[in-house]
Amino acid sequence: MSYLPFIKSSFYSVITIMLLLCSFSSNAQNIRIEGVGQEIGGKDIRVIGVEDFISRFEKEKARYKVKEGDSTFSFALTLPSSTMLTIRIDAFDYNFIAEPGKVYQMRILPFNFNISDTLNTLFYKIPLPILIENETENDLNRKVFILDTFIENFIADNKKEILVYKTKKYIDSICKGVNALVDSNDEDYFKNYAKYSLASVLYSSDLVNKRKLKIDLFFNKPILYSNIGYMDCFEFIYGSYFTSGNKIFTPSKLDNWLEDNNYFALIDSLGSDTLLRNEVFRELVFLRGMKEAYFSNRFEQFEIINMLDKFSYQTKFSEHRTIANNLLELFDNKSFAGSNVKEFELKDINGKKISFSKSSNKPTILSFVKLNDIASLRELEILNGFQDTLKTDYNILTITCDRSLEALYNFIINSKVGSKYKWDFAHFDGKWELLEQFNIRVFPTFIMIDEKGVVSQNPMKKPSEGGLIPFIPKKQVNK
């Protein structure tokens, strides 16, 4: 018997496996981010990606802990296509479009991270100043920046003429200006970004035939799921289609379909709009409408969740199944009213673990405060007046969001005010993702979580606004 064919076969099998492994290895880290910056020692640098531009659900793609005294960082990650990424340090962001196969050499310019001590940087968003040092004139991010700057400046300089006086020559001028920035050799991503960014301006100007424009932009056209210009334009035109821009069905009709979980009736009704005859685009409008309905406070949120769950099994399009699942994950992971709270653990001034646990079997009054904020101190003082009445039936947990633990220590130990508060205080310990989870934008923010760990109010009314009165036993109120 000859073993040569077997040996050859085995040899080629090994080579094939090695090539596949090499291919996988080369694709497994198809983007590198290398950077340097001042005052970043000890900080967590996170790379955040948006899972899709309908849900806009953020997920952490990578994290790098900079050593104390160090000034460098690096990431290696995988992306299937060009998409928006965010470099996030504390509450400061730098956004850029990352392209597979590229290395980004970044420099964080001198920056005062301690500004968060005096300014609410969750509300007043301050960009993280970053330069991409190896960027060329034709790089995608540079071209997008130039285009965005041109459009923003043109609108700022001619706002009245475009939006008030509706002077058509200014629309012609902005069209010529945008077209001049697009070269025939540019990659498709940038060409489409420019087309749909300009279309958003044209649509808002009321100087074009809107129906004709929508046909040109969307009717039987490929859906550019990862192109932020396309998706921003889609959001601008169809973002309120279910609640204000729809002549096909009324909110009460939608409410009936949601109550009956009748996805087929809803999607068929959308098909009555001739611009939504295309099945793929119609489903995209449906998905955006479900998100819109969820946050409108006009519909039962659990009914929207049920319909999205049903849709994810019905759709033929994998991209839409992914978007539906991302929406469901967004609703579940973000602590909106009706969502489950993930357990978390922090520490008090003595290093004792303070946790939120669903097993407490009591509702929790959760508050996020800053101790250098007069409004936060006022609400804590009012809360203290209710503490004896509430402590039997409710847990109370206050999370202080000052930069250092020292502020909480001084408040509890060295302050005559803080020492009288007899409920749990913990420091957020730089866990900015916890603030993101609870959608904290202003201080103070109060949140009510029921005994099953489900958010019942976020935000709830502050104590000074009567937010605690509904939770006081009636016999106490009658007194």
C-alpha cells in the first residue's frame, strides 16, 4: 500500500490550517491605536464602539490602564468595516472614524482632567483634545472634519437666509461648496457621508421637494448601516415618524398593535407609505419607530419589548436581527424605568463594601450627588428629614461623584452636617461606566428601585419637589 497520497493529504491539511490560523491572526487585530499624553498616569482609557446607529448602544471594545507615572497607551482590536469609535477618559470623549487595517498614532494634548471638580462634565460635554499624528491630508477623518466644518460655518453665517428667508441661492452655494470638497478618487464612505450630510441641510431648508429628496436618498437604495452621514440623515428624516411625522396610522392604532403584539399588521400598514414599499427599508423605519415609541412615554414599554422580541425571530435580515437585539440589550442594560438594575459594589470611607443587591427585599432610594454642589447638599438635608420615617421600609444609598474619596471623608468625619446622616454613603471610585448605566447627567439625581431590583423612577422627583412624599406611610402624612 502506498502512503504517499495520505502523507500529501495530511501535509496539505496542515498547511491549510496554518494559513487559516495566520489569516485569523491577521484579522483578529486589524486596527492598532498607539498613543501618548500628559497627566494620564493611573487613568483608564476606554475604546467605546456603537453597536449600530439605530440603537446607538455603546459597548466597551477595549480598555487600557495606564501605569502611574506612565504616559503611553496602546490598543489592538477588530472591526469588520469603517465605523465610529470613541476614546474615553473619565467623562471626556474623542470621536473618530476607524478604518480596518490602519494604525492610529495619537497624542493627547495638555488637558486639565480636574475640571470635573468645578464643572459638570457629564452635562457640559468637553471634548478630549487628541491629534492623530500620522494623519495625511487625504485621510478620512481629516476630510470629514473639513466637510463638517464647512457645513457648520456656512449655516452659522447664513442661518437667516436659509432657514428664515428661504433664499435658494444660498442652498445652491452650499451644494457647490460640498461638491468641491469631494473628489472622484475619494473612497465611497466619504462620498456617501458628504451626500447625506448635505441632504440633511437640504431637507431642513424647505427649499426642495422633500418627497423627491427622500426618493433619491432612500427608495430602493442600499442601506449604509455603518456610515454615520447616512444614518444621521435617516435619523433626521424618520426619527419622529411614529409619533409626529406619520399619516399612515395614529398613535392609538399603534397602541392597539403593540397591545396585541401584532407585528404583521404594523409592518403591513407601513407598506401603505409608497416610500416604504421596499421591505428592507421599511423594517429599518420600524426599528427606529420602536425606539422612538419606547422613549415617548405614550406606550407600554414591555409591549414594545415583546414586539421587538417577536420581530427578531421574524426578520429575514441579519442586520435587523442584530439591531433589534441591540435595542433589547440597550433597554435592559441602561437603567431606564422598567429595566433591571445590575448589581454593583463600591466602598465607603472605611473601605467597607457597599453594594446594591436585589436580595435586600426592600426598595432602594438611590442618589448621585457632588459634595461641592449646593443643590446636592440641600437635597441631602431634606432627605435627612425623612430618613427616620423611611428607614424601616426603604434602603437609602448615596453615591458621591467627587473626584477623590477625600471629599467624602471630610464630609462624613470633619463636617458637622455630614456626621448626622445615618444611611450608607459610598464613593463612585472613578467608575464612570456606573454613571453611564444610570444615565446620570446632572447632580443631584435621585432614582427609585423597587424590591425586585427594577427601576420604577429614573429620575424621580427630588425631595425638595415632593419626590419622597408618596413613600411616606399615610398615617404619617395625616399627622
